[in-house]
Amino acid sequence: MQNKIFDAENCVRTFGHGKKIVTAVDDVTFDIKDGEIVSLVGGSSCGKSVLAKMMLGLHKPTSGNFLYKGKPITDHKAHWREVQSVFQDPFSCFNQFFTIRSQLKAAFGIYKEKPSNAEMEERVDESLMAVNVKPSEIEGKYPFELSGGQMQRMLLARIFVLRPQVLIADEPTSMVDACVRANILDYLMKLKKELHMTIVFITHDIGLAYYVSDRLFIMHKGKIVEQGSPEEVTTKPKSEHTVQLLEDIPDVNREWIKKK
Amino acid sequence: MSAIFEVENLSLHYLTRFGNKVHAVNDVSFTMEQGEILGIAGESGCGKSTLVNGLMGLFIPPLHPTSGNVRVGGESLMNRSPKDIRQNVLSRKVSMIPQGAFNALNPVRKVKDIAADVMAAHMKDMDRKHIYERLKERFDLFGMETEKVLNAYPIQLTAGERQRSVIGISTLLNPQMVIADEPTSALDVTTQKVVIKLIFDLLEKGIFSTMIFITHELPLLRHVADNIAIMYAGQIVEKGTAEQVVFDPRHPYTKALMGAMLSADEGQKSRKPTAIEGAPPNLANPISGCRFAERCPSVKPDCKNKEQVIRIVGDRQVRCEYAE
């Protein structure tokens, strides 16, 4: 029997109060099992990022239960030793005033006891090699000196450094071009294979989700409207929102918008 | 039909503070006819956005023209001051739809004021009241709640509304030529479709007719553009009709780009998207030979020494000696 990593039961998250109340996540029930790659797919403002932040313990549900390994998330530092994330914009994730290498090393601060300096250096080198960047390439460099694709790889290198059990990837490929996207997907697959990670992949591109995931959740206006295996969801979509998402991808072989 | 937009051997460079030149755009030539939509695709950092600045004739240091010429309706845009360009060319002849809609709008002004300023700057004899009326007429075409959008601050709008407002402002003065620099790459697929529909609507209504559409999504270009030019390291490596480039690529780089595409169609899961190994050459150093030689899967021994030139292969332009 596989262990449940995340278990959400009638989760609701609202912002504001009174007349201006906004329900970001609306009565969501799901579970994510150990070693799975799950994709959350939906258009913008459908609540997928709020759900991601809930998984990181940054938001608490307004009502309902949200459990990590059977317990609610209380100790953030302990939680982040096991659950880490990759965000959309790598430039806003790194401090401009420190070199990248020193920031990768600083990631060890999450541990109760830091490994020795030599070991930290070695692990940083290893993880840089894992994302195909020679350590000498970023020696003494600051975040703004690298391109978007390289920075996104630095974020992934940080995951290789920390080796968490769960990775929340919040639109890691929406800022980069198609070549770099294929690259980053390769590294995510590598992470999964080498570290046996559970990955929650958040995206608005159902094509991407189809390619990486074991299970798909389709979200719309805070609700999960459909879930199932990628084959099921893409070939026999039940919800109109899934059909919409599938139709809106520009594909070379299909009619998309009629030009007048 | 006569060519409305001509680019001849355009080369652009950035001057760094150490006196080095970075040749971001090299030897780009194309002509466009009235009503044509040209798509330009390429990976990040290949000089797409630099080319846009060059095409508008807007040379703000550190960007400088090296050589070449750009003509709109016969009028040259080279060697003119930024002030002259802003007053006489932008918005009327050539207009640009910028990349990030949020960065393009002043956060402390209402959308209607931003738009009215554009009109007021070019039509000095019009009073504010008339301008607002004209604005309302134009924004009514966009399928949004006109009153709400015009009276909102940029932060109160959704990403799609913001992008549509920016397109509206860019095309207010019915420009001859629109250059759209990645207008949809920050949007989700549903909003992207809405924005593209709006662009098609405006084309149909004759607000503007000629467009350059820049993006890195080749499947999107297939639906939007008539002709596609693929850029790599500052050069156009292949140019042909949309069908030719997408379904029958000839240049090795175009082939590699198509291999990196994803699709949600049935039975595609086994077909892995392949990344192109390596990185594009550093344009600050002088380059001899083919620029793609380092990463080319079908590289020949003399590729690294021989400069490649555009030649015609099967009705399209290809910058590769060995393409069939």
C-alpha cells in the first residue's frame, strides 16, 4: 500500500471577508500518493497556485483538512526539509546581491546540522553537474549575469542540493522557450528517477502535463473538475473546461482559429 | 502589390561600456507586402527583440545600427533621432505591441488617460472630450466592458484585459505596420486564444493590415502567420511560408526546433521532445563559419570555417549549404 503524501478533505481557502470575499480554493478533496507525478492544470486565476502554497504550508485552509503524511503542517522548517518548490520566475527567487554559488550553499541552512564545508562544496558541484552546468561557468557570478534558462536550471540545482522528498513545481517552464522547456522537463524526469521524488507539477499547458504526469487534476474556479490518468483525460474529456483547455492549445496539425 | 516594408542587410550591435561590440543582429533582409503577416521565431537571446527596435528605427544607446536600411512605404528610418522617430513614425507608421503588458502601462494612471495621451500627442488640435469619445468607439470593438476597462487602473484588470488594452492603445492611430513582440507568451492558453482572436478581428475590420508577429511558439505561428522566418544567433536561417517551415523544415536548426515541440495528441507520449544540446555562440566574439555548426546534428567538417549565405531551396530561403 502506497503512503499518502498529501491528503485534502473538503479544503476551502478564502481571501478577504464580507462582500469582497474571494474563494480561491473551493471544497477540494484529493490525495497524492508517494512517488507519483501529479499535474494540476487550469487557466490563470483558477486557484492552482494557492493550492501549491497550501502544500508548502504557506497558506492554511479556511475550513476542511489539509494533511501532510497524515498530520497538519505546523513546523515550517521541518516541513521544508522534505517539501521544496521551483517557481515560475527564477530571477525573483535569488538574491541579487550574493553569488549564486553562495546561495546554493546557503540552502543547507534548512538542516538541523550543516554538513562540513568540504562536503557542502562537493554536493553543490555534484548538483551543478546534474543540471549540465560546469561549476566553473557560474564561479563568482551573480543572478543577473545568467540567462533565464540558466537561472531556471540553478533553481533545479538547488533541488538536487537539498534532495527533498516532495517537489512542488509551480509553472517552471512558462517563462522559457521550447528548447529550454524540453531541457527542464528532462531534468525533472531525472530528479524523479534519481531521488524517487513525488512531484506536483503545476501548469496551464495540458500538453506538457500529459507528457510528464501519472495523474492529471483539471482545476476551474477553485474546484477540481476532473481527475484521472493523462490518457483518459486527454482522449475522453468529461468536463467542458477540459475540452476548452485542450482546444485552446495551438497545434500544428489541427484547426485552431479560422483566419478571416 | 508593392512592398510596404523593406529591410536590407540590417545589422545591429550593442556597445558595451568596455568598448566591445556585441553583434546582436546580423545581415537580416526581408520585404513585406500590404496585408502580409510575417512570423519570426527563435529561442531566447537570438536577437528577436533587438530586431524589433531596429525595425522601428529607434536606436537608443547602447543599441547602434552597424549597416543596412529599413524603409516603411519608401521612407527610410535610419539615421534619425529618437525624438523624430517618436513624433513622426511610431504609432502612425510603425507601432509595437510590447511583451509584458503590465510593464508597458503606467501603474498610477487610468487606462483611458494612457490611451488619451497617445492620441493627444499626435493630434494636437483635438480636445480631450472628443478624444474620449473616439477611445470609447475603438474600445467597443474589443469585446470587453468598455467603461470598466477605460476607468480602471492597470492593476485592477486581468492579464488578458491588460494585454487587449495594450493592443488597443498600440493600434489607436491605425498604423500601417504593427510589430507584436511576444504578445501572448506570458498568458495562459485560453487567454492567448482570446488575444489572438482580437488581433484577427482588428485585421478583418481593417484597423491595420500588415503585421510582424514575434514568438517562440512555432505551433502558434503556424496559425497566425502567412510566412515564417526562423532566427538563430542574430541571423535568419530559414524563411518560407508557414506550411513549408512547419511541415517541411530544411535547415537543421528548424528541424531541431520542431523536435522540441510538445503535443497532447493521442500516442504522442512515447515521442519525447528532444532538446538541442549546447548553447548558441557568444555574439561578442567574432564568429567564422556557420553559427549553428557547434550544435548541428548533421555537421560537415568544413561547416565551422565557411560562412553560410542565404540560398533558395525548394521555394524558400535557407542559410545552409547542405540543406536539400
